[in-house]
Amino acid sequence: QHKTTMARMHVAWRLLVPFLAAEVNSFSSRPSLSSSKAISYSMGSSSFTNFPTSLAMSTTTDSWETLQSAASNTPVGSSLDEESASRTAGTGAAFVQNKLRLFGADEKPKLTLYRDHAGWCPYCQKTMLLIEEKRIPINIELVPMRSYGDKPESFLRIVPSGLLPALLVETSDGRKQVVTESQVIMELLDSWHPVEDGFKQMMPSEEDSASMQRYRQLSNLERELFSWWCTLIFRPEGPSFGSPGMLGKLMGKSSEPAMSGAMSGFLECLEKVDNALASTKGPWFFDWAEHPTMIDFIYVSHVERMLASAAFWKGLDLRSDKYQQQFPALNAWLDAFEKRECYLAFKSDYYTHVKDIPPQYGPGYDGGFEDERISFQKNISGKDGKSWTLPLSFDDDVQPLYRGPPLPLCALKAAGISGDNGELASEGTSYEKAEPEQMAEACRQMAGWKIASNGSAVAKFAARGGPEGSRNPRKGFGAELADPYAMSDEKLIPSVETALKSVCVALLAQGGPSAHDAALNEMKDNLQTQISKDQARDVASSLAYLRDRIGVPRDLPLASARQLRAHLNAAIDVLH
């Protein structure tokens, strides 16, 4: 299959280059170089809004407009408002739902990339990472994947196959051509935006035979790693070997955990990847660039999914201290990615991935290290009594939050949060030494802003979780939680809205731990007095429906999403 795909890609390349060669300079207006188990819900496309300076006078009887206005009076919120306006204009930071990227271009780009709406597709992710790193001006259209929604007819008329990603090229004489296959798209984009015009190099030079050979070897190794991952995760695991057994234990032999052949093969292949990374000065696969290149992007979108699935279905935490020592170059490579804002803009959390992987690849099979697996599954699903429960710890046991910027840089700057390098709101550094409450408050308020900015629509969506909701008049989808055509429980919406306002006020509280504790107590009092007993359980079910469909990074970054999930759980506990 891989050979067939590569052959199609090379045929496509040969067909496209003659057609488009004369149009290279018109693809985009170049910038001045002098300067599921699915989570089908989107919290709305409204822009980042501001947090309140004081919510002392706010109550759950306030309108969403009042809460949104209050949220817009804080420095963090103001910065997010400005950032939203910049993103709409195509000039802001990387963001998973951006629809225009100009990078200083003066004219509307001639290129349009169609990619998935929820940020699930690994092939769309690697394409976007290349676009962001090279700073290629481009239009972006967001399209559902088949696993969680129907593709619009307007898209299918352009791309009858429905494949994502897809690149639409408009030439100066009005002709249009569509390109599919992510690697073909990436190679074309790289060739059309060369180093000579000031763009970053993403592929080895054709004249550099040694680097081209290494690129091909690394591409083959990535396919080998992908194959071992599929064998480990998506097939029943075979018997385990390597345990010393009862006699061995009596004789004092080491009790190394037993592993299946699939687990051993996967880890051995990871060792090859680690060795390939260790052979350079680091952290990337090639020494000739100080930035990630094409092959780094080809790897990272699937490695990210390997981390989540290995932890959840196999109890294998490849970012733990043990595997930091076993695969130091691989982990240094991941650390370098996680310090880059443009990567974090497209990086999901483990919960989102274990919901979006099965409809794309098939069900994952439990196996591996049982005790660790059970522990990780509870953590990732928020069922360990800690990861989605107040009070939250500063960091997460399984998914470290602060190896890079946990929030958009503009929000960190407005909140006065510096990185571990001492610089205010900078990328390229960790935030593990940040003041915990200062960070927590910024993360909470970003979540509160998200709710306030589209509160009525969020409440209507959540009400699908009521007893008269989730009646789907259309078809189902491969993703377990996807129900884009489900109906809301109309009678429950006002009560759900009241509950969400209480949660929002608690999230937006300022003034440190005491102010937040007071806001939580007020939230609990409001829920007990304003939600009738006969509706309390149904409202709790609606809040749980919402909680389970919060997607990272589509809705919020993880550091903020965990705050929203935990505050929804606090409200659910009161209502139960």
C-alpha cells in the first residue's frame, strides 16, 4: 500500500508541475522579507473575549452579554480580543481554527487548504505545521471528517473523493486545480516557496545526495514505526515474554515486566528513531536547519497519537522518567516541539486522541502493563478523582502541562507570566516554575471567557444531554460521541443556561484562591436554590454531555480545558 501511495504521489507531482510551473509566482502574495468516539462539539467560532476585572456584582441572573462584557475588562481578556481580531484578519498567531494566514502578504492568497474542522486529522496537522513554519500565505476552509459529520456539498463538488487535506490552486487565468495526498501537498508547497524567496528550507537539496538518502531512510522508518504502532494498538496483543517466572524470582532474578512481541517490536523501532535523532546535533532530524523540517512534521503528528494511545490502551508512558532515559533524543525532540507556539496550536490532549483515534484507525485493544494502564485510563478519562476534579494540582500526572507555553503567548503576557528562562511570555522555554495560582487563574478565566462568549449556544448544545435530547433525526457517525443532528431537550435549556452561568462566574473569579473559593461556594448555593430538584439530575446529565465533548485544541488548550472540565464536575456533584 505504501509503495502504491508513493507511486501515485510521484505521478501526481509529474502531472501537476507542468500545469502549474508558469503560475509559481501567483500562488500567493509573498510577505515582505524585510520584516467516537468523537468530540463533535465546537464551542463556537466567536473570538477570544476578555475576563472581568471584578465579578463581585455578577450573578447568574445576568445575561450572557453582561458576563461577556465583564470578561472583556481584564488585561488577559483584552489581549485575547485583540488576538482574535488579528486572527480574523489573517495576521495573528497560529490557531487550529484560523481561516486566513497572510504572514505579511498584501493580497488575498491564491491557495486554499481544506482541512478538518476538529483538528483530528494527522495529515492535516502535518500540512498546517509546514505552512506555519514556512509562513506560507494561504486561505483555509474547515470541513468535517466523515467520522463526525457530513461533508458539505460545496466541498464535494470541488473534491468528489472527500479526501482531506486538499489544496485548491487558483491560477492567474482563472483555472483551478485540486491536489490531495498530504505529502504531495507539502512537497509542492515547499517547492513553490523556495529559500531564494526568503522561505525556510523544508526538504534536503536535490544536489545533497547524502541528505536525500537520509530523508528516504527516515521516511521508510516512519512507515515502519507506524506499522508497529498499528500492530500494537489495533490488534489483540499476543502472549507476553521476558518475565523471570516463579522459579526465576525464587532465584533472585530481575523482575523486568513481560512484554508481547508487538510491544517489543514497537519499542525496538522507537529505539531506531531515537538513534536517528541522536545522530544529529539535535533536536531535529537534520543538522542543516535550526528549525523542524518536513520529516519532523511527518513524524510528529503520528508520534503525538502514539503517546496517547500507548498510555491509554497499553499502560506505556513514553514521556515518563524511565523512557526519558531510554529514549533521550526522542524526548528532547518532543520537548523542542512542545516549546513552539505553532505546534501547540494544533496539539491535542490524550483524551481527545483516544476519542478521535478509533473512528479513524479502528478500536484500541487493552493490553500491556495492566496496573499502569488502568491508572492511566482513569486519569485520561477524568475518573481518577484528581485530573478533572477540584482542587486541581498544578500539573497533571500523565500529561505535563508546562513544558512549553500552556496558553496563547498574548494571554501569558497579559497575565504577567514569565517562562522559566525569566522572559515574559516567550516560547522556546518551559513554564514549570510559574506561580501556580497565577497560572491557574489565567487558565480558569480563559475557560470562563469561552463559555461567556457563546453561552446561549453552549447551553442549547449541552441540553442534548437531557432526557428529551439526543434524538438524532439523521444518521449516526463512526465517532461514538458525534451527533451533529441531535435535538436539544428544549424544556431543559433555561435550567442548563442558569447552571452554566453559575459555572462561568466561578471560572471568571479574580483575586486569588480565597476569591475563587468564595465564587465556588456561591456557585453551589445558586445551583441548590435556582435549579429545581425535579430537574437537577437532568441538568447534571447535560453538563456531563458538554464536559465529555470538550476538545483540545479546538475548544481550549489543555491547561484551560481541564479547568472547565473540573468546574463542570463540581457543578455536577452539587446537582447529584
